[in-house]
Amino acid sequence: SSSSSSSSSSSSSSSSSTSSSSSSSSASASDASKSGSGPPPPGTGATGKSIAEKRRVQHVVERFFAWYHENFGSVASPRPAHADLDVSEARLKNWKATARTVEKAMMEAAVGSPGKRDLRALEHQLQNVMDLQGWEFPPSGGLEKLVQFFHNMIDTASVLLNAERIERIEARYQAKTDVYEAMDRIEALMVERAVSEDVINKIYSEVRASEAKCRYTGPHPRTFLEGFMSDKKFSKLKEAQAECSAVEDCGGITLANNRLYTLREGTKLHRSALGERSWVKDCSDELDEETVTAQAEAIGSMF
């Protein structure tokens, strides 16, 4: 059987004068947005951003929380890997000062400054600090590599000190689902160096890369894909593709006869008696022409 389609109600409005026309049009657009019979009018919603941009920010926010829990667990149940790390604001401040001292000495040594410090002594200092904290570091590889591991320890300590704050931001986001407010608070963590900017930049790059690398074969007429990903519906194909590309388990998109696009779990095309059309997602590095040809032949044999 084919997928079910939703019927959208049409709204009508009339205007008796020029002044009332503007008010009536605004109310009609608002009603359509609330009922789901059409996309929200421009300038409405959080800060007037586009739907695609809002969805991108949502993915960055949710991936950030996923990164936090994957690497740090939670305040109630922290990761065992960080159990030996004795963190305090004062100790973190000292570590950052030590890192600056070492990096300054390395720079002075690189330019041959006459007042350069003994780098070997500084190397031992970093090793002692990390050893006391139970932080693993390479036995060899030079001071530059050692500094990288020292910074990793500093970044980890910063997150641990702000774990409760991160979880409050997450709880507020789950309660309000305000993606822009959550993103502002996450960026504040980055500005205050509570979370490394490399983390946020990497997550954002991954979200954009997932959007860019995925392609879609289709449209395949009179077909549907099984399994709704959610109850979300999109009025534009590009918006549906942007959302599907950012969701790993999304297999493709089906356009129902109500002109709304929905995300689907399946990747196998099925014959539709309702005149639906589908696009199959392909996020491989190279488009598999054999797969596309095989699917096209299978569809052709249905008719």
C-alpha cells in the first residue's frame, strides 16, 4: 500500500478597504502558518531566519549536545576516563599560564632570542603536571607534541568545570526548543573559552559537509519510499533535502499529491497508486551509477 497523504485546508480572506486588507492578509498568513497549510510568511518565527538556516543551526546545537554526552557523559554519570582529573578554577588558571609560558619560550627559541629559557626543563614541567593528573601523553615526540596534549587536558578540564552549565543550556533547549537562544549560549561558552572553538567549528563544518556531499537521484515518478522519519512536512524540495542530508538515517524524500515533501527512512522505491514522486539520497563519495541504473530499470518494469 502507498503512504498516506495529508489534506490541507484552504483559508479565505476578504478585504473591504485598503486599511483592512493589510490586516486581513497578515492574519491569513498567520493562520496558514499555525495550521500547517503552508510555509510561515517571511519575517515570522525566530528572528525571521530562513527555515533552512534555522534547521542548520538546530543540527549544530543538537550535535554539540551529542558531542558533550559522548565524550563527557553527564554530571551525574561522568566518563571514567576523566575520573582522575582533579579540576578547579585555580588549577585551570595555572595550567593556562604554564601553557603560555612554554609557548612563549618555544617562540623565543625559534627566533634565537638571547634570553631564551631551557626548553628541556619546561618539557619536564608539562610531563610532571600531566602525570600527576593521570593524563596520558606520548613518551617521545618533542615539546610541540607535548604542548598539544597539555592543551587537550586544559580543554577537557574547561568542559568539566562547565558541565552543569552545559546541561542547563540543554535542558532549557529541550523545554523551549529555541535553537537560536541555545546557539547563542553555546557560542558564549566558546567566547569564554569554556569550550574550545575548534569543537564548534568542527561540528559546523560537519553539518555543512553533510549537506554538500549528499545527492539525490530522481524524481522517480509514481513511487514512494517507506517509513516516515517524522511528522514534518516541507513545501520546498531544497528544504527537505537539507534536512534529509543532515539526518544520517534519512533514506530519501517523497512528494505526496498534496504538494508537500516528507522525509522517509527507506531507500527502496515502491510503486505508488496516488501519483507520488520520490528522490533517493546518495551520500557516497562517488555516485554509484550501477545502483542508479538498476533502480531505474526496476521502476521502469513497474509500468
